[in-house]
Amino acid sequence: MSAFTEQNKDLFFGREDFAEQLVTAVKRHPLVPVIGASGSGKSSVVFAGLIPRLRAEKTWLIGSFRPQSQPFYGLASALVRIRYSELNKNQQDEQTSNLFERMQENRKLWQEVTDILKEHPGKRLLLVVDQFEELYALDKQTQKQFVDALLEAIQFNSNLKLVLTIRHEFLDYIMNYPPFNEVALQPNGHKFLGTMNREEMKSVIELIDRSSQKPIVELQDGLTERILDEVQQEPGNLPLLEFALTQLWHKQSLGQLTHQAYSEIGGVAKALSNRAEVVYGNLSKEEQKQAQRIFLQLVRPGEGTEDTRRLATRAEVGEENWNLVQELAGESARLVVTGRNETTGEETVEVVHEALIREWQSLREWIENDRAFLTWRHQLRIDMERWRSADKDEGALLRGALLAEANGWLQQRLDELSSAERIFIEESKRFQEREAKSSRNFLQLLDTFGFTNLEKRVETKLQKLKYLQNDYDVLSRTEDELSQKIKALEKQIITTNNELNESIPLVFISYAKEDEDNADQLYQGLKERGLKPWMDKEDILPGQEWELQIRKAIDKCDFLIIMFSSSSVNKRGYLHKEIKMALTIAQEMPEDSIFLIPARLEKCVIPENMNKYQWVDLFSSNGLEKLIQAIITEWSRKS
């Protein structure tokens, strides 16, 4: 789901013509915006298409960055990596901080670029600002300062070239600032990245080694056409295609991508959402609540535009949730990406791609159910940033209806607000209390001097404000009644879920210690496919008696998988003691109470007393599928 990088250039297909057009545009124009839908491949065509082509000319200095929350710091970092490439990371970070401070004072971008080009005569400098739309989540003053710095730099330096990647729905921001519009949207200077045509898509699917012109992987007949028909050249489908092909690659059988594997992952349309649902489903109930809060922190609700991803800090997500964030960012999940804010040093997290926000139905439902809160919290962060920018001036605090609304959300959703957000609301409340006290003192003053009519008018307004606040509090309390109904419904869902779980077969995995890695893989494979595997290292808690727990588990399981290899069976057919115990317990049980399936990990001796059972060879290309088929077949018969 990540964009292609310069290192991936040999695996980047389908945009060769567009990349060549970009090369031409960059050489002819000082600023080239690459405009397209989310997921259209803007970043990939720049980093894996344009940059390698320019790098091959050996006349370019190239840097890139994202605006994020501190665009000038990102810019300083990119310039330092170009100018001081020989320094180590710590030294570059120090130089970046120094340059950032100087740029905050009086150092101009054009001056820094001029110095870099003087040090490299005969070179040109390319700066890529990726995901330029991030700039427009910041305050308008920062937006203008940053754009003006870029425009000034290309005016003074003809050998400086800028490339911006930006989503098409943010094009109005460029058009509404005439100096930017005049330069950025020149004829033939800006490039709209549309959807790939069918032939371009085909080259992405059927990877061809550029040196040998031979296929890197073989696809079953008709699979390419099946994938193409599903993609249908829809804008934003490239990340979904990439994810589906990655999943398909992991499931290849003897170097071939198959129709069966494609069906198993859910095709292009459902591969990503299915994967997210599997990862989410494997979490405990408490972790699922945490995950929901995490993902909602990573969404910026759209206002006339699509919902977009948001870079959140560790403090915003919550310290108590960070371990789960790291799990969701791990190789087995890859639903989020973690990083670090170069300015503040804070750890950050964002969703792996906006396609996840668009396609994962559970997340869509969470967003829609919580849209009012998410929209309010987004505005709160803008208000809070304005307060900080004004050196925490009291005039920028919340008041009146805005504060009443904030106080209501504070009472209902305290755990989902960061400490900084809570402090902002509490400071606003304290300011309003100070103002109310001043009003009461004013009333006493009026009473002292006999201004009874004016006193009544002021008191009437205070009473009205009090009644409005009471009404709001009553309305907020009705949420508690709704919460009780929700809790009752949750209990019904849990009961129904338990009943559902009873209809899913429970599978005991017996293995020798030497085969633990294979057992782990089988456990995960069964779990991912919706079965309920049981394995001692996963399900026996510390301090519990091992043999007693084994007996209890086998007694309640529906299937017993005995994993055999040369480690568990010697040449005479004697079993490893761990497997022998499980087998003995199962054979003592009433007939048909548990179904036994021997599974070989390699070609090895089959014990004589095992010959009567239906064997499965897990080492074969479709061994896991055969095992699951055997389980489902027997389960259907018993049911």
C-alpha cells in the first residue's frame, strides 16, 4: 500500500509514457503540479518514474519532503540532505534545526538554493513536495508564507525545479491564490494523472523482467482478464490492485498465481477490507475498542470533500494505545504507518493509505456514527492552534455556545480527547467563570448605585444563559439513557456471538517442540480462515498445569490435528511423547467425539496405528487448503 520509491523502479510498470511527459515538463517549466485522485499513483510515478530518469542524467540534485505540520522544517531537512549528504543522521538533524531557525528569522529559500547551486556548478536542483494537500490543513498564514517562499525561489533560480503531488479536490486552493495559480497552472505545465488504460493495467499485473523480457511470475489462464474486469479503470483503484497483487504473490503456488488464491483473498475489491477485518477480528474485545479509537484519530472528516487520512501524534492517540498501534504497524498487519515528527521529535502514526478509509466498511460505519464528534474535534484542534499562535491570548479561547458544546463533548468523550485538548477546554471554562464573576460584581455595583432597571436587564440575560446551559446539560444526559440501551444491545450481541462461536469447529494442534514454527504457521492459517485453533503455547496461561489443560482442551475440541515429521516419528514409528499423550487422550474418548487428522510436514514414516486415518500432507503446495477441506467436510457431516 506504500507508494513506489526510487529503489522500486525496476518493478514500476504502467506509467512509462506519463513519466516521460513529466521529464519534459520539468525541463520546460519551473513548477509542475502532478494532480490526480487519491490512489491514482501520483507519488509512485514521481518517485519511481520521474526521479530515476533524471538521476540517470547525472546533472540533478534531488530532494523530497511532505509538508505535514511543519512545512518549513521538512523543506530545511530536504535541503540539508542535499547539501550535507556526507554527514551522518545526527549531524544532518543538527544542521536541519539550525537552517530551520534561520529560515524562521530572515534566511530565504532562494538564498539557500543559490548557495547549493554555486557549490555544484552545472547542476540543476529538483525539490519534490509530496502530498502537497497537507499544507491546507494548516492555518492560512502558514499556507501563504510557504507558497510565497516557493514562488520567490523559482523566480530567483532558473535551475530550481519544483514538483508537487496534490489531490484534485484541493485544486481550488491553488486557483484561489492568483500568484500561485499563474505559475502552477500554465498550459502543459501541470499534469493530470488519470486512470491507467487497460494495456497499462495489464503491464502492472503481468510483471515482465526488463532485462530478460521474461515473466517474473506466471498467471493462470484468464486471471489477468478477471482482475482487469474487476478494476474497471476506476480512479483510486491502484492501491487496491497493489494490495491484492501483494496478497496474491504471497499465495503463489509453484511460481503461479491462481484463480483459487484470488478468490480466497476476495479479489481487488475486498482484499484490503478483508485483511483489515481479519486483523481487527483477531483482537480481543478491549483491543477492538482501542483500535476503533486509534483509527478515528487518523481520519480528517471531509467538509465538501472526501474523508482523508490524518497524521496523529502519540499523545493524541494515547499512551495506553501505543502498543496496539505498533502491532497494527507490524508486518503481519500493516494497516498503519508509524514515524517521527522531525520538528518536535514526537512519534506519529497514520493509516497506510486513504483507500483503507474508503473501502473498509467497519471504519466507514465508525466514521458515520461518530461524524458529529469527529467534525467538532477537528474544529477544536483548529481553534486550539489559533489560541497557541496568539500566544494563548484569552480572546482566542472558547466562549458561549462553542464552550457549552465543548463542555458537553468533554463530559461524554473525555477519554478520546488529548491532554492538550482537555486543557484548552478547561482554560476556556475558567475564563468564562472569571467573566461571570465580573458580571456578578457588576450587578452588585448597579444595585449599590440604584440602577435597578439596568440591573434587571443584565440579570435577565444571565438567567437566560443559565437556562440555556441547563437545557444543554439535560440534553447531554439523555445520552446516558441511550448508552444504557446500547449496553443492553451489546449484551444481546455478545450472547448471539457466543452462540455463533459454538457453530465454529474448535481444532486442537498437537506437535513436537522441534516443529513449533510449523505449528505457529498452521495456527495462524486456521485462524485467518475463521476456524478456532487451540495450541498450548497460545492458550495455556503461565502457572497452569500443562497436562491438565491439554486434557481439558482435547475434551472440548472437535478436531485433533497430529503434526508429524522426522522430529516426531523415528524410523521405527515411535511417537514423540507430547504427540503420544494427545493421541492417547483422544483414543480414550467416546467414538466420534473428536475427529483425528494426521498431517505430515515432510515425507516421513507413517506409524502403523495411523494408517486407518485420512492423511494430509501439509508440505504440498495446497496442503492447508486440503486440511481445511477435510475439517469442513467432516463438520458438515456431523452438523
